[in-house]
Amino acid sequence: MKTAFVFPGQGSQSVGMGKALYDTFPEAKAVFDAADDALGEKLSKLCFEGPDEALKLTANTQPAILTVSVAAHAVFSSRFEGTPQFMAGHSLGEYSALVAAKALCLSDAVRSVRARGTFMQEAVPAGVGAMAAVLGLAPEKVKEICDQTSGEGQVVAPANYNDPGQTVIAGHAGAVERASVKLKEAGAKRVLPLPVSAPFHCALMQPVVARLGEVLSKVTFCAPVVPVVSNVEATPNQDPARIAELLLRQVTGSVRWVECVQALEQQGVTRVVELGPGKVLCGLVKRISKNIECVNVEDPASLEKALASPARSEA
């Protein structure tokens, strides 16, 4: 039996996340304290007490989710009887996966995603970009309609291939709106505008790449102790020399989550543990593969349940 650890991305945040782990487990407290020290501010207080408006700011959301995810990993991994064979993360979650795989130290990761979030917030003026979730239409059809709709200086493209029936699109607000009409005409069950501060994972994020590249150039990456499946290639990587490149390509590239989960399945993974706030990825994994069991760990109760699962140890 093979296990993979996976880590959530932006959108999984909620006020109070991580507090029960912090209050109960010294390993979690150490992670939050280290993140606070790295940023020179009380990120932990923002996670535990909010306010929600501040937590939703991309520059805060990204280091906050990463810290909660790494704390959940620290607690679970020290009690888990087996060893993960792979790790993966959804967008921002790829940084959490790299920390868990010992390829990136926590302080560098927290500062990097704070910069990443800030650059993303600043890349596109408010109202210029948009994102929408397309439900009930084949991903290939979504891409085809996006390609047809892009033009005249405006772009729209698939940003997240989340599950076979859910693809998120991003781009200029006008192009997203035009594509939404065509997608509904093509048979999409629903097209839902998303309340996001920027159009992530599309060409409009290009200004972020050079700025983030400068930040990552000062970071030391080590070989992951287990392979990390990258968002942009959906294949396992253990080469430290490629990590920064994969993270930079992720800024404008689609999150190929369906293929990431399929890659895990092809490698023989039958159990996924989602570490971090919420259970968004567990829901996606279940819709992508019928052969993978998924449990989540975000607080003491879910930790106990995950550790009690009969599939907790590997052969």
C-alpha cells in the first residue's frame, strides 16, 4: 500500500484554523512560532482570531494556509506508522508539500509565499481580471471555448483542472464573461463567478514571474526526501535544480490537479492524507479516483480519525 500526503491551496482558509492543533500539540506550536518569527508578525493571531477580511487578503492567506498545513503535517507525521511515498499540493499547496518533503525550509517558504501573494495581488488592478468555476462540462470543451474567446488583447484560459466535472477559468473580466455565456450554451450545468482578488494561473500573472524569480533565487532548495508531484507537469520531481523553475511556471500555468491525482494512482497510491485546513482536496480526489481512500487532518478530532484508519501502515 502506498500513501501520498497532499496540501490545500487558497480558498481553504477560515478564521480559527490551526488553533486546536496549536493548543494541543507542541509540534504545531513550534511551526506557528517559527512562521511568526520568519515574518516578524503574529501570523498565528490572524489564523486564530482573524478578522476574516484580513485573512482573505492573498498576501496573508498564502502564508497562513501554508503554516497551518505544515503544522498539521508535523503533528500527523510524528504519529503516523507508515511513510508517504509521494507528496503533492494544489497551487500554493505545492510549497507546503516541499516543506514537508524537506526540500524547502519553513522560514524561506513562509517569506516566499508572502511575496508570492503580494505580487499576485499587485499584478492586476481590481476589476480587470476575473475567475469562474465551470461545472458539468468536459475540460477539453472548456479549453476549446476559452481558446475561441481569447483575442483582441484579452485572454481567458483554464486555470485549475480540479476534477473531471469542475474546471476553473481565469483571465480578463470581459473575456471570462463572454466565455461564461458560451460555456453555458455548450452545456455547462453552472458557471459560477469566484470572489477572488486576482485572476490566478493565467497569462495576466506574468508580471509576478520575474519578481518571484528574484525571491526564489535566494532560496536554497534541497532534494525532496520523497518525490513531489508538480502542478504544471503532473509528474513526480525529486531534482532540487528544477524546483524553482516548476514553481515559477505554476504562476501562469494551469493547475493540473486531475492529472496529479491520476499520476499518484498510476504510481500505486491507494491512500491520500490531506494535511491543512478544510477537506477540499479529499472531495476532489474522490471525484477523480474510485481507488484512492482520502482522509484529512486539520484538528485533533480529524487527526485521531486519520490515525485510527485501518489503512494507516504500509506493507
